[in-house]
Amino acid sequence: ERYKLALLSAVESLYRDKKKPFLGELKRLLKPSKQWLNQELRAAATVCASDASRYFLVPPFAGEPPCILLRQPPPGFDEWYCGLPVKSQRSEDQEATRQLEASIGCARALTMREVIDSFYKDCIEPSLPEVQQRLRLRGWTFVESQQAVLLYACQKSLYQVCKPTCRKPVVILLKEPPNSFSGWFDGIGVVPQASAQMEFGLKSLLAAGFAPRLSGGVAGAAEILQEHCPRSLGELRALLRVFLKKGLLRYDGDELVASKGLEKELRDLQVTPRTPERRKARIYCNI
């Protein structure tokens, strides 16, 4: 609550000083106090976006950085002074959407939606760091991906931007999830679960030698496993976390390797059937 009050005070001070309320200026005012964590400073746009009745977020436009406006400016102050976006016949939210499309293009806006859709398909909660990573994989620069939270927040009819907590980063959700969506299997605060059938299936897969190296941490290892089974990435991440929690797998750098106990189980699985072809044939009915 103190942070929200400090944000409001900083925005109002920019209005009084006749300065453009750019997001960077807002963070600059908050930083000298040294009482806010870097995570809180980075979440300024998200906190403002979550209070839509008070703030109006303007995305980057015509080469200018994003800015945060008050829907009800201080008494006696003209909200639309020189230097801010010119007021039009559209509503403020419609104008923000138009500026967003003009700024990043329709193709980029479509990419933003495709990225969030991919998380729902994978059953992985779309935290901001992972969203930014997938945007960069689709051609966004690092700087562009850093503005993602504000770009999503400007499209309130499509997305819900959940503000961070002390243990959880910003999460970007769809206002209307797909009908086929059954829930998250992986994410911060999501308890990993896996059936006995899935656990035996992974052991069979490892015993057959399909995935001799599980590199790239949990995320990378899940992608390797997905090449050999039809499960979602979220389910496979959860399965790997269960193995780590039980001590069946352990970290060796960024690689997941079998513990001594699991190595013994894998050797037992390799005893019968003896031919590699028959061993491999057992996997697909078990994972």
C-alpha cells in the first residue's frame, strides 16, 4: 500500500512540474528513496495497470517512451497539455490500442497473442520472464521485450496483468482462456504432480536410452523429453520436478542426472526384455 501511495505521489509531482509522465521519469523519482526493491521499481507499470480507474497507460508511440497518465488529473490542471497525446474522438482505451498497433505493428500484436496462447497450450503459467524469453525467440529485441508488460497492460480487453508478490513475478493471463484449458501444471507456486504411470514411463524412457542427456535445466530437459512423448511441456516439467523432489534426479551444472538409486532402477529395467527394440516399445504405453 505504501508503494501505491508513493507511485501516485510521484505521478502527481510530474504533473505539477509540467513534465511528461514517462515511465522512466516515474522510476527515476522513486529510485533515490532506496526503500523500494528493484523488483518493485520494475513493477511500476503493472501496479498502475492494475488500477485502471486511476491510471491510463500510453504505450510507446512515435519514438517516445511509454507514459502513465492520471484519469483524473490534479484540480486546475489540463490533462492534455502540450507534449502529451492529443485527445481524439476515441475513448482513452481505444486510443491506447490504436497507438499500440501503430507503434509495434499488427504483426507484433499478433505475436504477443501467439506467445500467451503457447503458454496455455503448454499448461505453463505465463510469468513475465518466460513471456519475454519467448518474445525474443520470435525476433523481439531485448529492449522491446522489456516493454512487454506495458504493451500487454494496454490491451485490457484481452489480457489480465497480475501484479507481482514477494515470491511471484508478474503473470500475464488471458481474460478468456481457451475452452480446452484444464489448468497449470508448472509455475511458481504450482505444486508439481505426476501419476505413477508417468513416473514409470520416464524411468522406462531413460532406461531405453532415448534421452541420454537432460540438459538445459528443467525447462530444457522437458523439451528433450517432449520429442519422445505426447505430453505437454507443463506436464513434463512437473514430472521432472517430482523426480528432483524425490531425489531420483539431481543437478550437475545445468544437466539433470540420475541419482544412484535411480541408476539401480534403470539397470533393473534394462534386464528384461533384452532386445533394445522391445525395451523401446514399452515406453509409449507408459508415459
